[in-house]
Amino acid sequence: MTLDDATSSFLAQMAEQGGRPLHEQTPAEARQITAGLKDLFGPGPDVHRAETLSVPVLDGEIDVLLLVPTPSPTGLLVYFHGGGWVIGKVEEFETLGRRLAERTGQAVALVDYRLAPEHRFPTAVEDAWAALLWLSERSDDLLGGRVPLTVAGDSAGGNLAAVLARRATHGSGPEIARQVLVYPVTDCDLERPSYRDPANQLMLERASMVAFWDHYLPDVDARVDPDASPLRAEDLSGLPPAIVLTAEHDVLRDEGEAYAAALEAAGVPVDARRFDGQMHGFFTMVNLLPGADDALAYVADAIARQSATDAAQQPTQEPTR
């Protein structure tokens, strides 16, 4: 299937501006270009409360933007943005966060983890982990009570969400209700067919992923660490239910679908969908690409289905006599 009309039109407009591919830019240049896309998305819906929190991490602090849609949110969705671990700031994802909060009824926490190459692996993982623990421990104060906890993210952020879901389950972390992985980076293998397909060299090219990995984790042999390539983990059993989205025209498509299959093989409930006619990055382009609305609806519906299943499986309490 070819790209949908809206995506083709958007790419044509970008081409007219004559920008260089991401891998031909310095991190500073790439960050400036992607920051300019923010204005295309609009402000997003109003929320009950929005506040920027300062979270302590090793050797510093990071910001977390908390978006609370109602006085009684149904959960807390901790979101890690994409950008190859190299580009992206929380403010560029605020419109998406507001839409997620509106559609799911959950509070959304956007985590501004530190970026490579200034802060290489495992800094992003440890920042994400510190933010998750900090938010979980303060749920009562922030949201007025304990609520189900979801980890989520797109691309490199999906990588972080997958890593945290496994760490929390197999380590000593908080209970995770579900993981939402949007075209996640799950493996360091850059030779999969989706990486080599010329039709997928669009907003994100194979060469760009080569550059991102080089910035994030230059030691090629170390990239098989499951905290960098979660598909390489020996044991995925017991992980929280997953919602996995992939895009047809995306170099990351194959590894995202391979991870969904590996989760299912390990007995993890998975809702997975490939979005035909879409490219990498479509999920975050709210108010710009219709595919983003379809994907948001899919995520919200899948969370609702999984939440209903969780509620049905809860043991019924005997009335007190």
C-alpha cells in the first residue's frame, strides 16, 4: 500500500523547504528542525491541571510535564518521547500528551530525559527509571490516590518503555498495568528487510538510525544489552499486557512486530496493529495527519479493553458480616 494522501502532501511540503536528512545534520541542527514542527500541531485540548515537576536523577534533575485531564484520572500514563535518544523535548510532545490525556482519561506524565551524545547510554534508561519510581511513589499526592500505571513511548521512547516494563517486572519496580509501544526501537539489527526497503526511507531513514545508535551507544558490541535492545532479553514472561503500534512504511516496522510476537510467545497479552499507509512519526503528528487520530483512538480503545479485562479478573470481595 502506498502512503496516504495527507502524508504524501506533508512530505512534499517538507521537500520544498530543502532540509537535509537527519543523519546529515549535527544533533543541534536536528533539534532545531524538529522543534519547529511543534507549531504545526496546535495547542491541544485543555486539561484540569498542568504542572512541570522537577525530578532528581543521577548528577542532576529533569523535568516532567504532568497533564491531568480531570479531578479523578483513571490512571497515570508515563510517556517517553521519540527522537533516536538524540532529539526531542517535552514541549514538542505536549499536544500529543494533552490528546492522550483527553482520549484515555488518564493523567499523562511527559518525561524530559537527557539526550545523547551529551548523555549516552544508559543515561536515558536511568533517567526514565528514576522518573517512573518518583511518580509512582507520589501518586497519592499528585493524583489523590493510587491509580494503574502505564509506561508508553514512541520510537526511542518506546524502547525506554519496553525496557522499564521488563525492569519493573523482573526487578523491584512498581506494578505496571500495561505498556504502550509505538513503533518502538527493540533491536540493534539494522539489516532487517524494513530497514533496507527503499519505500521506507522517509522521515526516518536507515542512515538516520545508524547515526542515532552511534550517538547513543557507540560500542556496537554493547548494543545487545537488553536495556538497549529489549528484543534480546532472555525472558519476557510475566510482563504487563502490551499495545504495540507499527507503521507500514517505517524502517522500525520489523523489529516492532518481532517484539510483539516475542511477547505473545512468552504468554504476554498483546494488542498489535500495523497502520497501513503510514510512516514513522505519524503517531505524534496530531492535528496534522489523520493517521494520528486513528492511532490515538486505537490506543484509547485498547487501554479501555484491557482495563475492563483487568477489572473482570479481580477477585470479588465477600461482604463484611
